[in-house]
Amino acid sequence: MRTVSLGIVLFLFWLTLSGHYTNFLLSVGVGCVVLCLLLVHRMGLIDSEGHPIAMLPRTLTYYPWLAWEIVKSSLGVAKIILSPSLPISPTMTLIKARQKTSVGIATFGNCITLTPGTLTTGVADDEVTVHALTRDGANDIQAGRLNQRVAKFEGSA
């Protein structure tokens, strides 16, 4: 099932990037996808970490939520930058990740980095080191709402 799902995703990605839908190019795309699937199968990379299809239903709520968080954070950073007094208070903080898998912890770190005004600077075991533009930004991450949401997305909450 995971191989078929990966094949569909790869072919749709290829179609999106190609933009041309002639019989020849479609057959070349199918050939490339089959070749890639054979290669990753032989390498043993088609697993729950390499292609986490179990997370697919949760992406329907997680991605829109993440996009909204990025927009809100972007507006907050823009407000800080445009302020004449430039009210920044750079802060480093350690956050204990609630995620149980390496994919979950990586997703948490990437989510922090995607959100303007914060940056994941390191990950050690289940602790994430975060740099925030303001103390309020660090407090928001320490409050755990983002951590809980990513754990829910991962399926460990």
C-alpha cells in the first residue's frame, strides 16, 4: 500500500512540474516513477518514516493551521520591524518536545523555524533549542500550544 501511495504522489508531483501531457511524456513519467520505486524499495526506504501516509488525514487540519500561524507571526514581525523603537528582546530557550518519533521532533523544529521571529538552533534527544526575536515569542513557544499541535499531528497526543 505504501509503495502504491508513494508512486501516486511521485507521479502527481512529476505531472505538476512537467506541465505537458502528451502520451510520450506521460509514459516517460510513469517509467521514471517505476524506476524510482524500484530503487527506493531496494534501498529499503519505503517505511513509515520515509513516506508517512498515516499522517495524511491530519494534514487537512494541520497545514491550514500552520499557514495561519505563519501569517500571524509574519504580521507580528513586520510590526516590530516597522516600529521606530525596534522593540526586540532576543531570547534563547530550551523546549522539551512532546513528540515521540524523530519525524515528529523534526516536524516540531521545522514548524518553529517556519514561523517568522523564531528559529530552531539545535535538537538534542527531545530538547529543542529555540532563538526568538522577542521574549513574548519565546513565551508563546514555551506555553506549549505549538508543541501540542505538532504532537497531535504526529499522532502521539
